[in-house]
Amino acid sequence: MNVYERRRIAVLAIVTTLVAIPFVAASGSSDPGADTTAGATTTMQSTTTSTPLDNAGAVGPLADDSSKPVNLDGPLAQQPNGTAPIAYPGPGEMNRVNGKASYVRFPDYNSAICYASTAPLGAEVTIVNLNNGRSLTCTNVFAVTLPSGADVVIHTPLYLQIANLVDAPLPVTVSW
């Protein structure tokens, strides 16, 4: 046999062993474990049912009801009903997104304009710089293209109100 055949046989033997061990262990330990548990339960019941009064004069935990376990006196767990809790956004959070903002000089405009692709056109948009907390308000207008890596484009003079030009693209929160 060559080296590759020996390696194949060794890997096959290891995999077979790893798969076979859990089956052998599970099938061999099921019968003795059941007998041991039944014997321990009957022994425990016979010793704990005869608990006398404790130091405060109250009855022991199993003196009234011998079928009640000692360590499970708390409330029962809630049964699953097939539903999961759902977190709904609060008021005002429906029209808020996080994104990256960049700047562009819109031609022939000196007013406060910007373009956020997620906001409706013509809406008044509030943009908050997540790095320093500064904010601005602008009107959302349509821009043909967005710079690479940006979700929002702000007119250059407005962008300077919340950050330096070298900070672009800037992490922002856009709300309208």
C-alpha cells in the first residue's frame, strides 16, 4: 500500500470510531440508568416524607403533600404559545434611517437643499452627524447620481455646517 491508501484507511477508521461511539454509549447506558433512577426516587420519597416540624414550628416541605418536589416551589414557566415578541418602532422612528452622507455643489442653488434617496421628494429633511451631533435641515430634491459609498448628498455650504469636507462620507441619521 502507498501513503495515500494508508491515510484513507486511517481517516476512515477515525470517522467510523467517532460515529459509532455515541451510538454504543447511548444504547448501553439506557437500561441501567432507568433502574437506578427508579430506586433513588423510591428511597428519597421514603426518607423525605417523614420530615418532622422544623425549628420555627412550621411543617416540613413534604409533610402536607408528598407528591410535590422540594426544589420546585416557585412559579411554573409560561408555556410557549407559538408567538414571539415583536419590537415596533415608536412614533417618529418610522421616518428615520442611518446612512452615509457626502457633499456636492448643486448648480444655481444658494438655498438649503440635499438629496436623500429614502426620503420623499420635497420633504423637509433633518440630517444629524453621528460623529459630533451637529444637525441641519434641508429640502429633499432629486439628484441624478450619488457618489460612491453615500446614501445622502448635501449641498456643499450646508455640509460645512456639520463637518469638514475631508470627513466625507459621514455617518448620519436622516429623518423627515
